[in-house]
Amino acid sequence: MIYLELFLSFLQIGAFSFGGGYAAMPLIQDQIVTKHGWLDMAEFTDLITISQMTPGPIAINSATFVGIKIAGVTGALVATIGSILPSCIIVTLLARLYLRYRNLELLQRVLTTLRPAVVAMIASAGISILITAFWGSDGIISLPDTDLIMVGIFIICFLLLRRTKLSPIAVMVLGGVLKLLSAMLFGVGQISI
Amino acid sequence: MPTDIDLYERKMKMENRKNVLIQIFISTLYLSAFTFGGGYVIVTLMKKKFVDEYHWIEDEEMLDLIAIAQSSPGAIAVNGAIVVGYKLAGMIGALVAIVATIIPPFVIISLISVFYEAFKESFLISQLLMGMQAGVGAVIASVVCDMGAEVLHARKISSDIIMAATFIATCVFGVSVIYVILVCIGIGVIEALAFGRREER
């Protein structure tokens, strides 16, 4: 049953994404793209892009987006509830324990251990997004097929992010505009080696 | 027998509680709708609102509540809403805060996904989205640089090993991230118990 599958998938995303922000991204990719194939890698990347440009956590945005695509508004509701249910239980429990004992040490130690793993998982997810951007959704890497315009846009965006104080949203929009301009000038076909 | 004064007091209490709930709802709805840039930003704004502006929560307590929100699994914005709502008005408060936090992204993304399906095929939108894929790749690369540097600067060899091993496992061998997280939680608990004992001595 699709509602149950959506619910369970997003329940896992909610239960295992530690560290906020991008930490949910590798889990969402794992469940949505790899396990269930509800989105392909290009759609997943679009989803991450849309999430970046709108308010709201990535997990909630994904639950709504995937839920609607797969099973309409009910699907979106089911997925959203799934993604927040673990938080509701765990956070209220911890808050209750904290308000009684005022001690969070074990939790924070475990979080410190998770931190480097979360960074590495975000890096992995980032790499699959770049593979999609440079070589297309099927993920087959071959040097002659590299889309040089996309590589160029990536380098420009990366340098702007590192060297200037431009906001990520502005940089992403600029990336989109650059691609649009190049498509208007050189046509849609990719320019490769 | 309840006197008139008792009844009045009870009525005032209920009024007060209703006001607190309404205030929680409006504040979290507003924060959720207008905060770009993720959960870390939202909890800071929550602190500003509930500690500095309303004085409903004490400064130090709020810092610990934020720590709970950040160290629990799930979205930090949702977790932050839960701790604040729970602290101010118990379970009902938490529920009100969650609903208010979810409404804005739910509505916005619902609308966008309708347009997304319709406009994906258009030349303009498809090219923009494609270029933004390279852009979002750059944003993630930049975030990873900052986070990775932070881990390396801590000069803790076990952290470096965990980071390298996780990267190889997920990127090269395609190991499911859930297993990696479970293993790391295990290591963390063992480490915490070992460290705890050492400090006791």
C-alpha cells in the first residue's frame, strides 16, 4: 500500500537524520531515489534546489513534494506526518527528561561522534548531485560526455560562494540564468570535449 | 463549592493559556514562513522572540532546549518548535507549534509541485533548473568544505577516520546511510561510557 510505504520511508528519514540542515539529504536520496525510485536523480536535485529557495526544512519539503507526486495531497500529509513523528516522540521525551534532570551529556557525546559521518554522507550526496549535473540523470561517467558548460557554472558558483558574501539563493539563481543564456546562445545540446 | 473568585481565577487562567497558545501559533507560523537558511537560523530567531522579546523562557534554559532540538533526529525547525511549545504549554503547546511550523512549507511546496509538473517541459524552466543543479552542487560543496574543515581542525584522529570511512562506504560502496548512522551511534555510546568512566577517576 502506497500510503504505508510513504509513511514508513519518511519515518526512517525523520528518525535517522541527525544534525539538521543538509543531514537529511543523504537519507532522502537513499529512500526516495535508491530504494523506491519515486524520483530520479534529476528530479531529486530539482527538489533540493527548490528546498533551498523556499522556507522550511528539507525533510518536510521532500515529504510534501514526493507525497503529492506519488499519492496526491493525502500522500503528502501521510509522508509529512511520518517525517515528524520520530521528532515528536524523541524530542518531547528528551525535553521532559531534561526539565527533570538537566543533563544532556551522553546525547551530546553521541552527536559529536555522528558529526564527521554526517559530513561525509552530505559529501557523498553532493557528489551524486554533481554527477547528475555534469553527466545527466543516468549517472554514467565518461570524460568525452562531460557537459563543460555545467562544469563552468559549477566553478563560477563555487568561487562566488567562497570568495564573496552572496547568498546561496542568489548564487543558485545566477547558475540557472547562466545556463539559460548559454542555451539561448549555443543551443540546448551540451558542449563537451 | 467554588466561589465567584475561584471561577474568575480559573477563567483568567484559561484565557491566559489560550493567549499563550495563540501567541505560540502565530510566532512559529511567522518564523517558519519567512525564515530561509535552515533550522539553525530558525532556533536563533525563536530565542530572540521567546527569550528576549516575551521573556517567557530563561536564557540558559533556552540554550539547553536548543541543544535538545539540535541533537535529536529530525528537522531542527520542527524540533525547536516542539521544545518551545512543550516548555510553554505542555503537549498541546508542542502540537500547536508543530502544526504552525509545518503549514507554510506544506502549502508552498504543494503549489510549487503542481507548477513543477506543468512547467518542467518548458524550455525556460528546464534550462533554469538545470543551471541551478550546478549551483546547488556548488552550495553543497561549499557547505562540505566548511563542515569538513571544522572536523579536521578538531584534531581528533577518530573523527577523521570516521569521516573517511563513511565517505568510502557511502560514495564508493553505496552502503545505506542508515547502517552508517547506527554504527556511529554505537561507537558514540561506547565512547561516551568509556570517557565518562575516565573522568570519574
